[in-house]
Amino acid sequence: MYLKRILYFSRKLIYSSKQISTMSTFTSRTNIVTGNNDWVFVDDDNFDYQQELARSAFADMLHDHERNIQYEKAIIKTINTLSKTIDRIHVLDIGTGTGLLSMMAARALNSSCSSRITACEVFQPMAKIAKKCIERNGFNDRIRVIDKRSTELDLNRDLEGDRINMIVAEVFDTELIGEGALRTFSEACKHLTIDKDNLRIIPARAIIYIQLVESSFLQEFHTLKNLLNEEKRIQIPLDCRNLAGDTIFDLNVNEIKDNIRPLSKPIPIFDFDFKSINDKNNFTEEKIFKNISCETDGQIDAFIMWWNLDMDEDGEIQLGTIPIWCYDDPEKAKHIQWREHWIHGIYYPQQSKQIKAKEEIDLYCFHDEYSLYFDVGSSPFPSRSFTPAFLSRSAMAGFNNDKRRNKYIEGLKKSFSNSSINRCLYIGDGLLLPLLVLEMYPHIELIIFQSSNIHLVQTLKAILENSSNQCNYRFISSLDKDTIDFQNLDMILSEPFFTKSILPWDNLHFYYLLQQQQQHSNIKLFPQKARIRCIALEFDNLHKIRSPVHQCCQFDLTPFDQQILGASLNVDAMIEPQSLFEYSSKKPTLSPIIDLIEIDFQKNYQDKIEKNHFDIPITADGICNGIAFWIDYQLEENLWLTTGIENENDSWVNYSKQGVHLLLKPLKIKSGMKLSINAGFNFQQGQFLFDILS
Ligand code: SAH
């Protein structure tokens, strides 16, 4: 079973999570009516599998010009060197994808040297695409594709005993080792290759770097901060603060560089020689660097991680993910390759630490087979157990974001001042709103129904138990009339937020929970309404993850495009979750914000399908390559809380993902034109509906 990377053919988890074995695949869909994740079995050829492929960001890697060029340079150089000393080269391309690196090797191998190329690919639909691309480019008699994981290859059965003397592999993710690169190289060297001295691996080596940084912006995604109320009856205990766990937070730091203050120089932490991977202790390694110092005073809030590859044996050809501010040459930094498939890793210390310039501290570094961990302080470091994530990074930011918090405070003040409220029901997985209500209104009785996440129930209980005992609350585990009497309620509150939500409107599960209650119609609701909004955009880069590849390094990869495009055309206009604060787009925006549908939580829309035609007025010239969608909640009259933007040229909020439709065929548009769409909501199925008409 292949578990660690949830979607191993795309860097980020796109829309649905998935567990893959070589035999079968399950994919999960959020059902907002029931609030459950439905697991669906999918196979290679069916609809859901096509959706997965369409939603993968595989193409982004093929658009990564720098990556492709550095691989090809290293392949040519290595083949030229090897062919001077040996008369037969057997290349193994591990994780061939579209067959790209094998075809580069085939092109570089001149006919004077006898050669053989074997390509392997574990993901079956991709192996089929590789065969088609290789055939399209006329290499099918020179490259053999085996649809297996490299660690399952048998020297005699699969390679006829013909040992490998050159490996090419691009099996790296943002964290370098998260796709299992350590075992991949180690096993190949152990079972399939000739002796180390004569073996060449592309890339030859890798170094992982980190930099210690101060950033309240990054802290917002990691540590729950206390409520700001002066009374502070409710305190968040230390052990309840890091609900996003120890997993990497992957982010393109170049896009948020103004929010980061580097404190130290880049520090090389781990180096890997891919010919000699140490497989002791299950590929784990621990290092403590004594006497690390920073160059300026500050607070160590986070570690930023990146890596660099020596592509060839001499380390002449380099490829890496160095952040923009670490470039020596500002000219080079201007032409930095935008990429989505390899970005940067953010890790957090157990606690932020104040330091003075030149003060000496110890740095703890650890990796297992797939992940990295860092901490800072003084040795000995307490033994750490890996903490899993119970809340997403954006949900953590949702708890901490001051603007959002202040909106709730303002909304609560208005609601509570207008009517006499004694007993409230809170529905949802958000932690902020119940804590704010109990902090601000000690006389209130709050009944808390958290539907899905037992760990969050325990956390909320722990926070409340740790606080002064004046809070009046109780938890319930169902909304049955035996458990709760709706007639005695004065108010029902929700952020609304449910941990299973993926797209913004998945939180409308709140509406469905209300509909199950007959008697809710006279009770005050908070929020009262929701509206789904959209805007037309020209992304600077994000659209590339879906654009067709056509040619890559003069190889025709249209069989790959056809498969992705075919899959995309088979599914509805696709809206995927993205944190848009990570992706720049042209300003001014191409259109104003358009309201598509309003949902009043007091109303029952029965099983209606509400779909309307909209002409989006275009207000700037440009190329429309994306439409962003989000949801706003009306907390009180004239008080809306957004999960996207309030005004056209605002920055996107960091505490919620938005929905994005990336146009397969971007539209060249001019101010004064109109973009026609249909949009609406299918209330029976809880589905947002959307089509572009022009
Ligand atoms: N080599 C291609 C694709 C790189 S993406 C290119 O450079 O464009 C990495 C691919 O490797 C994915 O398709 C993934 O499914 C595959 N993969 C990762 N580890 C593998 C392994 N150990 N054996 C076979 N395939 C692997």
C-alpha cells in the first residue's frame, strides 16, 4: 500500500484525498447534505479516475522549463562521459511519467554506443500515457516501459539480468524525500545496478537547507493565540495550541516575501549522495547543530526549507528551490522559475524563541523516510512524537486572524444588544465562535454541537476546563429532540465551519442541519444569510497548472494533453480549492465582484434547483484565465464576513481557501465586453452549479 503522499502524481492535494495501492483506488467526496465524506471506488478508466487525472497538477512540472533543461543537460553530459569509457549503457528511468527523461536519454545516446533504456512507472494511467508519448515520438523500439514501482523490479525477470549503469529519476517533492526518493535510490542501487564507481545517477546528490525566520504571518497558520478580551477568562493551554500538527506547511515563500524576516544565513542540514543512501534505522537521521547563531535580534517563528540538486557527478549543473531573497545575483532573481510542483517547506519550532544577534543556540534536525522536523533551543531536546494535524493551516489562520475575529465580536455585540438571549446552540467545528460567546457573555448557556471531529470536541473541552469555572456550557452529540429542545433556544450560531469541507460552499452543511429541525424558524440565527460571489481574473501563473503542454523540449506530448483534456471535458466545469493569497493576478481585476446566489438560512429551499444566467461586465482589458468563487456570511444587518475579498482589489484572505475555475482556453477580453455564465445551486444535492457560456 502506497500511503505517505496522498496524491503521488500531484504535488498538492487537489480537491479530494486519495489512497492508492497498485490494485485499487478510493477517492473521497464531501457530501454537504450529510456532512460526510463518501468514499468511492475508482478504477483506471472510469469517470472519477478521469476527474482525478484532470485535477492533478502534473502538467505544471512539464511547464517547468528550468527543470527540463537542467535534466537534459545532465543527461547529455553524463552519457558523453560514460560513452568514452564503456561500450554499453543501460539507462533506468525511475518514474517516467510521460517518458520525458527516457526520450532525452534516447536522443543523447549516439548510435556508436550500444544502449538500452528501461522506464518504469508505478501509476498505471501514467504508464499508459508514457507508452503513447514514446510511440508518438518514434522511440518505441528503444525504450521499454514497465508499469511497476522501481522497488518491485526484478533484475532477472524484468531486466534480463542486464545491470543498470545510469539512473535518471525525478521523484522529488517540495520536501525532497516525500515521494519516497530515499528508498527508491537505495533499493535500485542494492538490487539493479553495477558497482558504485561506474554507476551514474542523475541527480547525483542533494542538499537540504533551512533558514531561521521571524514571521507573525507564518505563526498565524500554526499556533492558536489567546482571545484578545481584557478579562481573558479563557486561556488556551499550551498543549492545545498546535492543532495543525508537525506536518510541513508548503507554500511558495517568494509570493509572501514581505511577510518574512530572515534571521540567519541559509544552513545546510542534510546531504544525500543518491548512490550511498544510508538505510539504517528505516532511513532516519538525527543531527544537532551546536552553536548556531543569527545575524540579527528577533523571534524564531519558523524554519524555511528548500533544497538544491547536483545534477551531474561534478556538481556543475544545479537545480533547486532557493527562495528569491537568497539569490546573490539580483538579475537572476528577476527570472526565477515559477513552479507549483516544488515550492518551499515551512516548519515550526515547539515554541517561538526570542534571540539576540550572535547568541548561540542549538538546532535540532531530524528526518524519517518521508518527512523532516526541526526545532531550536538548547540540548538535550526532549524526545518528540509526531503530532498529526487536526485542523488545516487555513483553519488555524481563521482562528487567529484579527479582522475576522473583530467581525465576529462586532456581530455578537449587535446581536446580543438587540434581543434578550439566554440560551444558544452552537453548531460546527470552529473553535473561535463558541469561545468568544462564552468569553463575552458569561451569563449565557451555550450548548455545543460539534458534528464530526472528536478531537476538536476534546480540545474545546480542554480549553474550557482550563478556564475559570464561570462558563455555562454543555456538549451534545446529536440534534435529536430528546437531546435538545429547540423551543427553549434564543439563538443558533455557527461560523460556519466543518473540518470535512473542501470547497467554500461545503460549509453550507449548516443550512442542511437547520433544515432537519422543524422548529428553527423563530430562532435568531448567526449568520443569517450566505451569498456566493465570483470575479473574473488574469492569474500571473496559477493557470499554468492546467494549460496543455503540446511540445516539451521538442518532444510531442499531445497524448498526455489529450488524456488530461479528455478527462477535463468529461467532468463539469471544474472548481478546485486554492488559497488565492498564494497566487498573484493582474490588478485591476477584469470584472467587479458579482453576486451569484443568496441563501437565507431561515428559508427552506425544498429540493429546488436555482440556476440563473449572468453577464459579467468586463472592466479591464486582459486575458481571462480564471474565475474565483467564494462565500460571504451575513452576521448581522449590513455586517458581512468574507471568505474571499470584500473589494475588487483587496488581498485574498488567508483563512479560507477559495474555489477557482481555470479556463482550459483563456479568453482575450476587452473592457466593455461581457462574460456569460450560468450559476446556481442544486439544493437537493447540495451542489454549486456553474458553466461558462462565452
Ligand atoms: N520523469 C517524469 C515524471 C516525474 S513525476 C518527468 O520528469 O517529467 C514522478 C513520477 O514518478 C510520477 O509519475 C510517479 O508516479 C512516479 N514514481 C515515483 N516513485 C516511483 C518509483 N519508485 N517507481 C516508479 N515510479 C515512481
